Amino acid sequence: MASKKDGSSTGPNNSYNPFDMLRNMGDMQNLRGILGDDFFKNIPFPQMQSNPGEQNQDGDQTYPLVDLYDRGHELVAVVEVPGAAGASDISIRVGSQHLNIRGRAADFGGRDDRLIFAERHHGTYERDIELPVRVVVDKVKATYRQGILIVRLQKYLSSSDPDDNYIPITFEE
């Protein structure tokens, strides 16, 4: 095989091999180092949004986890937020086409406890969910029971409905 100045070569019968050029590009594992850690961060991949266990753009785990159901006349969001003791621990804000959930997940361990490993989310969180349809913001109901927050959002039918509203949460024992 004959080599050219650009590093490519010709095979038998002087045929050009385009894959030889890849050898000169260096180690492809260094691509992340060359492009930077956040090169792909702002490139939208909608088919990958909101998958359970997916990491957000900062590399953090998406929290809280949400299932969104369409029941014909309403949307129902089922949200995992264990450990909330009262309405001050969770805040819900609803716009005509978005649901925002924020709060704080308390640490379980005591001051002298040594954490061996952590899988649960601790500290503050916020999740903004784009809804597939418009909803009536003043007809939203939220209940919390045994670590699950259920938000019922009536679908929009009239132009007289408000566009934004804070939602009170009913805590059940």
C-alpha cells in the first residue's frame, strides 16, 4: 500500500481508502475534551425530554419524577415528592400550558450521621412541565397523599379563563 503526504493511502490497484483519513484524526475519545463538556448541552433533543431517570442539562437527575395522563376532559399529573409535611414544602404554579412544581426535600440523616451513599434527592427542586394542551388555571386541584402529589388540570374550553394561577394543595392523612 502506498502512502500519500496527507496520510491517506492507496490500496491494491491504486484505489483510495477513505477510512485511512480517520486514523489521522486522533483518538475520538478526546472529542469531549476538544469540544468541551457542555457542547451538546444546548442542542435540543425533544424525543429525549422527560424520560424517567434522565439527567437535565446540568447533569443532575430530573426531579421530581412525573407521569402525565390525558383523561379526555382533564390532564392528571402524578408526581413523586416523598417526605412533604405540609403546604409550605411544595408549591405549584399553573399557566395555560405549563405546570411548575417546586419545593424542598428534607434530609433524613442527623447531624452526627455519616452518609455512606445517596440516591434520593435532597434539597430544593423545581420542575417545569410543558402541557400538551391549554388548561383552565383556576379549576386546577392538587392533593398529596403518601408521597404522591396528584394535580388535576381541566382542559381549556373558553376564552374567559385566566392565564396563570397558584394552586393550593390539600394534604390528606
